[in-house]
Amino acid sequence: MVPLGLAAALVDQARQVGTHDYAPQFLSLEFGELIAFSAFVAAGILWRRNLAAHKRLMILSAVAISDAGFARLWMNGFKVTVPGHFGWWLQFYWGIALLLIAMMGWDLWKRGRVHPAVLAGAALLWTGEWIATQLFFSPTWKAMMIALVNAWGYRG
């Protein structure tokens, strides 16, 4: 899934070159979610004998790639644009934050404490989201991603 996800992200950007939708810096979000997905799947495989951790890590792998649906809901349903870094984060990552809070709430309700896998997962996701948001607004990152998309060139 990860190699195809990377290829799909690059093809999508290559198809948008020259249009008003072209935003190669958006690859920060796509690369970040694929890194997080990979980390959770790998950790889930390593912890497969610990059922509680394994289940949470597998759920976190799905949560890591769920931003697209929540972003579409935000853009098509709420139609509210908040400017700046926080607005961009909110538009794309609000759903992941809700899912993580729900997972923590479930653990608190059922176990009386949040499972360490959920805490570690939340830390990884929120750190990755912060980095992706910073990169999205970085002119250096944008220039690097323009060069990467141009080098990729394949439009599918």
C-alpha cells in the first residue's frame, strides 16, 4: 500500500501542474500519513501477541489515513475557512483528533486509563501533523516538492 500511495500522491500532483489546484507542498500531508500508517502497521505486527496493543495499533493505522474523508466533509459540509496554520490543520486533521479523543475516552471508560499504544499513537500522529503543517507553509519545502513532482513527471 505504501509504494502505491506514494506513487498515487505524485501522480495526483503531476496531473495538477499548471492548474489552480496545484499545491505540491500538500505532499507533506500525504507523506506524513503514509509514514504514520507504516509505523503503526509495523508496530502492530511486532506487538501481535499483545492483543490490546495490537488492536489499538491496527485501528491507529486506519486513523492515520482517514484525513481525506474528514477533510472532504469539512470542505463540502462546513464550508468554513479558518486562515493560517491552525486553519489548515483544522481543515485536514480535525477528524483524526476526534478519533484519538474517542479512543482515549473508550480506554478511560473501559480500563480506567489510556492504553500506552494509544498515547504513543496520539503523540506520533499529532507530532506528524504539526510537522506536515509547518512544511506546507514552508517555501523551501514547496520548491523541493515542485522539483520532485517535475522529476517524477508521470501523469498516469
